[in-house]
Amino acid sequence: MKSRVMYVELKTASNDRGPAWIGWVRFSKSGRTVYYRDLTLRRWTGGHPYANYANVHSGDDYWVSGVKKNGADRHWAGSGPVHIDDDARAEYERLIDGG
């Protein structure tokens, strides 16, 4: 499976202020399913207007995207801390530094 450091945010009942992480995600062969930690997220376009994936077990909506070079990964209307996974920190810093 291909893996990449990405931004993952819970959108369900969070008003763009849900828990958010930067970490390694893995993609299925088709690219329609993303695996992050113990989450299995399937691509879809329903539910929350700013969600692009849904948890296959709980139905919760998530936003998954590549990290931004300026480090401003949250939605412009959102707020709150973004947790950077320890095992992804070096790659994240390389990405935002333009390395």
C-alpha cells in the first residue's frame, strides 16, 4: 500500500473545530479507501459539506488532504490544535520547509 503524510480531521458534529492530526495514511490499491491509525475511511460525497471520507464503521465524516506548505491545514473557519504524530514529524517538517 502506498503511504503518505496527510492531514486528517473529524468533521461530524465539530463545526470545523474537531480533532485533527497530521500523520501517515495508507491508501488502498484503488485509492478510494484510506487507513489512518485504526480508522478505515472510504471516499464519499455526502453528509458534512466539507467531508470527503466517511468512517466505514461509525459513519463519521472526515476531511483528508495533503498538507499545506504554509502549515495552515485547518479550514479557514476552523480552529483548534492539530496533533502531529511523532513518526510523521520529520516528513511533515520536510514537506512544509519545501525540502
